[in-house]
Amino acid sequence: MTTQTAAGDRPRTEEAAAVTSGGGAANLFSYLALGCLFGIVLIKSEVVSWFRIQEMFRFESSHVYGIIMSAIAIAALSIVLLERAVAGTWLYGYMRPHLPHY
């Protein structure tokens, strides 16, 4: 069974509507807490330090370059695992109603 979206431009299935409507304030709070934790990690590892950024652009240290390369490697590995795992099919099922060709 399909329903119209709030804008009325494209139909959505009941399953997609159920997935997108959940959450609430508790879900937003968990994202806020995770963002604060990530910010603390960046500050403690001196990634956002002007001294470290200056060293990076002068090619005096590889501290920030190492963090950037590890982030790229983790992102690539995560994409590969998501494509192979069951979460990849869930992600596609969640995103399918939002894609322009749907």
C-alpha cells in the first residue's frame, strides 16, 4: 500500500514511512552526544590545533595526514562492508523511496 508524502510529489510505501517517522528527541540526543564525543576526540588528538595544521601545510609533520588517510581507509572499508552485508540491502530499501528515479 502506498501513501503520499507531505509534499505530495512521490508515493512512499508503508515500510519506508515507518522507518523515517521513528526517533524523536531521544534519537536526536544520541546524535548530539556522539557529535560531542567526536569533537572531544578531535580536540584531544590536536587535529584542530592551528600548530598541527600549520605543520601539515609546511610538510613538517605527518600527524594530520595520517589521520586523514586512516579516515579514508575506514570509510572505504565501511562502504565495502555495507555493500556486502545485510545492512546494505536495508540501506537501499530505506533510500529507495528517496531516490530521484523511483
